[in-house]
Amino acid sequence: MKTIQITAILSFTAMVLMAQAANAQTISTKNISLEAAKKVVTEAVKYAKANNAPGGAIAVVDNGGNLIYLERLDGTFPAASEVSIKKANTAALFKIPSAKLENSINGGRQALITVGHTFLQGGIPIIVDGQVVGAIGVSGAASAQQDEEIAIAGSKAKID
């Protein structure tokens, strides 16, 4: 009988310790929602129209680089959609503007090209409470600079 009680107590103690260890191994992160992604795109479109962008594909991805929302303005070339998604993916996964990576390559770090991402200006991380919750990528505006300006405007949308 004492053996059964001791075994039960040890089993219970082991389960409690394992549960505590499991809790200690998890982290809490924020991620962008569809509603927030739409707000980001709305702000980007407002900026694009106010600054006479001839077009633009605007993509928002989550913090893992997965597409959440995409909008292609009238007059934008079809491939811009794919490029905007890849710019956003790059900004989300590297947690920095894609232009910084493009500048690194232009500055001599050609090895970055082999990583398999899109290192072009126009991808901006979306940050909430100090955490990257996603990213916005823009392609197809008047220039790479305007792509980035539109993305920056979108990234400043008020989201929770």
C-alpha cells in the first residue's frame, strides 16, 4: 500500500514539474490580424493616391512571412503582386526594411543573394509594442523610392 502511495506521489510530482517546464518553454508573440492588415493597406493606398503613384501592389504578411492580404491598384503590372509579397516576406523574416539588405548587397555583400529572398527596396516591418507582427511590401509605384514611401505610410497605420 505504501508503495502505491509513494508511486502516486512521485507520479504527481513528476507531472507538476513537467507542466512547469513546458510553460517555461513557451513564449508569447503578437501577430497581425486580417483586420489590421486591411488598415495597413488602406493607409498605404491613401498615401499612394495622394502622391500620384501610377499603381502599386500592396501585400501584408504575418510575422512568419505568410500572406494575409494583398491589393493591386488599377494599372499595376501583374508581376508587382508577386514582388510585393516577396518584399514583405523578406522584411518580416529579417525584421528590417528590405532596402537595408539591398544596400548591403550593393555595398559588396553579394553572398546575401544566395539566401533566396527578395532584397529590393519596398518591404517594411510592422512593429507593435516593440515586436514585429508582420510586414508590408509594395511594388509597381513610380520608383523603388515611392514603393518604400508607400510601405512606410502603411506601416504607420494605427493597429493594436
